[in-house]
Amino acid sequence: MSSTTTQFKYVDYLWDEEQAAKLGDDQVALFLYRSNILGSDLRITNYGGGNTSCKTIEKDPLTNEEVEVMWIKGSGGDIGTLNRAGIAGLYTGRLRDLKKVYGGLTDEDRMVGLFNHAIYDLDSRAPSIDTPLHGLLPFKHIDHLHPDAVIAVAAAENSQQVTRDIWGDSMAWVPWQRPGFDLGLQLEKALAENPGIRGIVLGSHGLFTWGDTSYECYMNSLEVIEMASEYIERKVKEKGSVFGGEKVSPLKAEERKAKAAKLMPLLRGLASSDSRMVGHFTDSDAVLQFINSYDLQRLAPMGTSCPDHFLRTKIQPLVLDLQTQQDVSDPKALLAKLKPAFNGYREQYRQYYETHKRSNSPAMRDPNPVVIIYPGVGMFTFAKNKQTARVASEFYVNAINVMRGAEAITSYTSLPRQEAFDIEYWLLEEAKLQRQPKEQPLSRKIALVTGAGGGIGKAIADKLASEGAVVVLTDIAEDRLQQAVTTYDKDQATYAVCDVTDSASIAGAFDKACLEFGGVDIVVHSAGLAISKPLHETTTKDWDILQNVLVKGQFELAKAGADIMKNQGLGGDIIPIASKNGLVSGPNNVAYGTAKAAQQHMARLLAAELAAFDVRVNTVNPDGVIIGSKIWEGEWAEGRAKAYGITVDELPAHYAKRNLLNRIIRPEDIADGVFAFTLLDKSTGNILNVDGGMANAFVR
């Protein structure tokens, strides 16, 4: 590792010389390596933000002549995870030839289509709007980043003078304008007028830096950002306070999270008036410093300055007018306070749209807030999935950092509303939205599954996640949960240790679901155990544990889950996993069969009661799930084998032969049954037997 690793205080130096050496002289690989380590530091650029490129000499497949090719992040990519599949390769010469046909600012959208005529690599990702910004500059390696510190400079009043104060003649400054071909021309012009500069600051937007090698480009970017960061911190110390100081004292961390968990389902329901949303909560130090400050009411309505920020956060947040000690135990009273705030925000957004729309503007999008601020507690964000909600939160933290820096330097300035609108409703942005893949059936849904550490419960969680849901895995064994959750992407699942016989433990699991994702839409009770004994051998302890886990557990889960679903106002599904044994009388099964029958009838009772809230309650009845099921380990299997006069090893074949389809039933089959019920929004109070066809278990 280079000795330069210690020279940076405000950015992370992550260049590993050994790793880079393995890439040899492959300039594209080195450009991707640089991109990934830059993208891993959220102070430098956030998910999907910024762009990076390199230029190489390649052989033209049509002429065999050597030509310069630019490799650049493609449309919709993320530099932190960028790979060869995510980049575009274009003939630099052809891209520059587009200057001959460029018709001015009204021609920007047409130019994007012409980029395709400059494609060199036929496997290219679609070129982004930033392509000419890189192509019209001569440097081998270029970074276009959105560092908090540099955007703070770019968004500060007197930004051009501040740029000179920090970097002298080594940096040029270009005033704000929308990304596109003309901005590329302005960068080219700035370089011609300021030869020898190391980079360019884009007003209200970001930073361009470059180098002859990937490493030189990387170091140049870090050094420029470090200089801006040092300047800001000196100004903060000189000023003595940030955001005017603390106006609201934050609650303690545990209190903040407890209050947020109770509030989340209400906010989610209101934020989902157009489309169901998934939530994220953060109460980081940077967030608390801003939301508890005197300047919150002045700065929040101004909106964010960088387009990458407000495209994901909307132009401004909703600030809740709630007392820090607000009672959250009465949902009806709280909703009475929250509804006017949301109605006001939606109306304000409609006015913003109507005031600034163009004749060809796309239709108004969801008017609900993405970012919701509760002084003293934290910040909530809502979006179509967990990743998007988390990224929106990260972007608003970037915006907070920008406001902090700009206010320390001089004062913060945001983009004019018309400029912001023109980017938010840019036809190219709309086209990008339209190109997004169709959402999965359970996208935007939140599921909580008990007994999900393995067996049927894990299979159910896997199925729901594969169909687009985010899942909360619960089980009594934390070691199993820790292993199980590693099989999902980080934004797709979390876990909570939960003993379904303990109402406090159940409440904690639902609090985790609310705090992590915003609420719950699907509750599956799969936790269970089985005891097979003759009547005279069945103990009171056997009876009680089956009643507690299967029946009481279902009751407590339904009670807690239904309360959240009512507060959200979005409906939902409660799906207990019962058994064929609740319908069919068999020997040596009085305790287990009775508990399963109770589960089934409780589901019918709940269906009748909860239908008024669009909460559907349906039961899945497995039978003979031996392979992969934890229930069949130990005494239960021995008991069933004894009841049928066969050995344990003969059980799988026995159960397969006795059903009409002669099929082995697996945990995945039960998961398919649960998934089917989540799609049937006009079905409640029903039973689905997943048993291969057992005539004596037919419900009609």
C-alpha cells in the first residue's frame, strides 16, 4: 500500500497497489477498479450518481486502423458496482463529429439518440446523457463525481469566487446548466480558456477531474475533494455552530427507534395513497443535527441543489409538526394530525407541477413525499422498494451535508424551481422510467414469516422474496436466522428472534418489521412442532406446548399483525400453516390434531372479522412434508411410523403412495401455496390442501 494512505482526512484512500498490479496494463479494468472504489465512499458520490470513463486505442473492426475508443458508465449504472456489462464503448472521433450536426439547446434530446451512431462495442450499455461531457474532453481518464464538499462549494452563494479561493487558477468553474451536449461544449471551452487546470466545478452540480492514468485520475479526484473538505471545516469552526444550533433536543436512541416503529405504518399508509411503498428510517448524527436545528424550517423548503439528489428525494421533504413527546399509542388521534400534513404536501406538489409544466411534460407523478422529517426523532423515506428508499435517505444525507457546507462558506442556494421541474419531468428521464422492468407480483409488499430459520418457513420466505417481497425472518433460534438471512440481498431481508408463545417477543418482531421496512402486508405463521402419542401417553406439557406455539402463537401474531394492517389502511394477508391433521382423524394424534383444527377454525373466524379492513385470512394445509422439514426430525417421525406400522425410513414412500397424485410433498410446494393466496385478493376464509390429494381431507 502506498504511503499516501495517511494523507487524507475527509475521503477514504482505497487504492490497493497489489490489486491494481493484477490488472496489468488493462486500462478498462483499471478504470472499473477506480470507479468501484470511488463509488464505495458515499461522501464522494452516491448510488447511481456521477460517471467515470477512460479512453484507449483499439483496432477498428471495419478498417483495421487504430482508433480512440471511450469507455464510459452506461445509462442507469452505478460506479460502485460497475462492471464491463454496464459500460458503453464509443468511437471518440465520431462522438466529437456530432458537433457538426448539433442544433443548439433545443436539440439535446435528439443528440442522445445520435450517440448510438458512435457505438464501437456492440455489447455496449445504452450511452447516458453525460457521454459528451467526457467525450469532448481530451483526457485518458475522467471522473465526474458528486462529492458533498464540492457540491457545497457549487451550491454556495458566490460559488465562482469560492472556487478560486480554494483552488486558485488550478480549477475552472462553469455555471449551472442541464447535462447534455451543450454542457460538454462548455467544458471544452473552459479547458481551452484555462489550459493546465486539474478540474472543473459545475455550479450546483458537481465536479470533473482527470489524469493520464487511472491512478493519477483517482488521486486528483481525492486531492480536490480533500481541499474542499478542509476549507469547509475551517469555515465551520470559524462560524462556531451549524444550522443555527440545536432548537429541538433529540430523544434518546432507544426512544427514537421505538417511536419511529409505531409511527412507520401510519406514515407508510399515507405515503402509499397512489402506490404502496416500502420505508426506511435513519437517525444518524448528520440527520439529527439538521432536523433538530433552528435553520430546518428555512432550508428544508428550499429543496436540494444537485439534480441527482432531488430526482430521488423530490424537490423538498415533508416536515412533521409533531411534538418530540407526541403520544403514538393512539393511531386515530395521530392520523388526525398527519392527514392534513400529507394533504397539504400533495396540494403543494400539484401546484408545483401545474405552475411549471410544459406543453409536452409527462403526466404528474405520485405527489406524496419521499422524505419525511420528524424533529427530535429522525428521517423516514418511502419508495417502491427497500433499496430505493435507503438510497433516497442516503441522497438526502448528501443534501444535508451540502447545505451544511454551503451555509458555512457563505449561504446555501438551490436550483430555481423551473430548472428543477425541467429535470424531474425531462422527457429523457421519463423514457428511462418507462424502460424499467415490470415489477414482480409481490413488489412493494412486506412479509413476516415465523419458523423461517429453516424447513417450510425458510422455503416460504425464499418464495416470497423471489417474487419481489421484502421479508422478516423470525425463529426462536438466532443461529439459524443468522445463517438463513445471508442467503438474501441486504435490502431484501432482516431477521428477528421471536418466541411465538411470548406476546412481548412478537411485538418486538413486528417493531423490527416496521422500523426496517415500514410495516407488514403478509403474516405467515409457520413456526411449529409436532408430537405424536397415544392419548394415555400425551402429557399436559405436550398439550400446552402445542396449544401455545400453534394456537396461541397464531392468535397473538394475528392480533399484532392486524393492528398494523389496520393502521396502514392497505389491507393484507394472514396465512397460518396448519395441517391435513386438522381435518382428518387419525390415531396417536389427539394433541397435534386438535391444535391444527383450532388453527383452521381460528382462521375462519379471523377472516369473518378482518374482511372489513381488507385483511384476508387463508390457511395452507401441508401433509407428509418429510424431506427438508424440521418437524420430521426425532420423535414425531418415530410416532407416525409406529402409528402406521412401518419404519422411519419408509415414511417418505408411504406418504407419497397414499396421495392421489403419488407425489412427494416438499417445503417449496407449501411455499407455492402461500404465494398463491397472496395473489388471490378476493379470497378469504379458505383452505388450500397441499398434500398431493388426500380424499379424506377434502373440505367439501
